[in-house]
Amino acid sequence: MVARTRVSVYLLLQEKITRKAQMILIAAVVIGAFLGWRRAGQVGGNTRDKAQYAIAFALAFAIVGLLATVIIDRMI
């Protein structure tokens, strides 16, 4: 009975960490897309240019966010 309780507490902690990791990744993608859209607008791009910049920045920020998530997960 005690072993089951410890396992369930461990799983609950892992679930909380996973949710926070997902939030970091989603936030990084949204921020990246916003900054990409804004950057394309600053250099005078049309709507297609803005979409391309937004996607490229979102992917780049997603990779950085994923690395940050892995580092944070390994530290905890």
C-alpha cells in the first residue's frame, strides 16, 4: 500500500512538470510567431512574407523552448 502511494505521488509530480513544459513550448511558439510577423512588417513585407517570417520564428523559438524544457526537466 505504501509503495502504491509513493508511485502515485511521483506520477502526479511528473504530470505537473509535463504541463509546465507544454506551457513553455506553447508560449515560445506564440512569442516567436508574433515577433516574426512584426519583424516582417518592419522590413516592409507583404502578408505572405509576414506569414513566412512568423512560421520561421515560431519554429526557431519552439526549438529553443524545447531545449529549455529538457534542461529544466533534467534539473528537477
